[in-house]
Amino acid sequence: MSSAVPETPVPPPPNSALAITIHASAPAKMKLLLFLKGKLDRDLGFFYWKKYIAAAFWAQVATPVNLMITLLTALTTAQATSPDLLSHNLYVNISIATLIITTLNTFFRPHSKMIENAEYMKKWNELGLEFEKLYYSDTENNSLSRDNCDAMILNLSELQERMNELRKAEGPSSTNFLTDLIHIVCVYTCLRKYQRWLDNDRQILNSLTSS
């Protein structure tokens, strides 16, 4: 004789005003819907912040490097028209420094990497805004509507496919282990409470409900 094993309830995220409670007796589709919402919420926050940090890092590198190249190039150009502006040794040192910095800037391409990561960050932001629209259209009084469960699962699955395509499109050229390391450090420090896409909304709603 086989005995029925009770289903394990799926708990909502702790301390969340947007938590959605699904009991053990809820249909499998409702649990799938909750899983998809949680996964997209986590993935969107992860990849958005990853690209944000990468874009910010390369911006902090590209701006001073380009400014330095511009200033050094201006000095060498002025020396060509006014030979008495700089001493010979100083002119040689500036020329060598300009050559080295320009070569490194051409090789690492910080400005191009900043623009590339900023574009991907914008695309993740667009997907996140679409996720918000789907999320809040199905959330009411901390419970899931069961009328359009199939349609919502389909919409979230399509959004997941678009996220997968975006991740494939990024490719290895946009991967940088230094910015990935900075992102990991931020996840466990300053982004600890804002890892998921809707975490900022949760903080606002929690402050409103606690006041």
C-alpha cells in the first residue's frame, strides 16, 4: 500500500512586502508561475548590475586616459610650433608617454568597452521594465490570480527566452574577470539588499508597511 507524500510548501522570500504565498495545495502551474517570477527577478537584477558595474568601471578608466592623451598631444603639437615651449628632454619624455598611453588605450579600448557595456545595460533595463509590467499585472493583494495563469507563464517564458538570447549575444568579448570580481564583491556588500530587480520596490513597500 502506497502512502501519499504531502507536498512541501514553497515559502515566499523573507521580509518582503511583495512576497507571494503559495500553499502546498496550490496547483503545479501556480508553483511554476511563482518559480518563473522569482528566477526572472533574480536574473534580471544580477545581469543588470553586472553590466552597470562594468560600464562604470570602463568609464572611470576611459575618461582620464582620453583626457591625458588629449593634453599630451596638445603639448607635443604646441612644441612643434613653438620650439622654446618645452625643453628637449621634457619633450622626449612627453612623446614617449603619449606613445605608451595611446598604445595601451588602443589595445584595451576602454571607451569602446564602456559603450558596449552601457548598451547591454540598457537592454537589460528594458527587459526589467517589461518584467515589472508582467509582474504587477498579476499581483494583487499578495496573491496570484489564477484566471490567466497559462497566459502569464507563456509571457514569462518568452521573456526568459529573450534574456537567454541576450546572454548569447554578449559573447566572450564582453567578459572581463576584473569587473566580474568587482561585481561579486558588490553583491555581498553594497548590493546585498538590492540583488534582485524588484528589491528596491520591496524596500519602499516594507518601509511603507512598517510606518
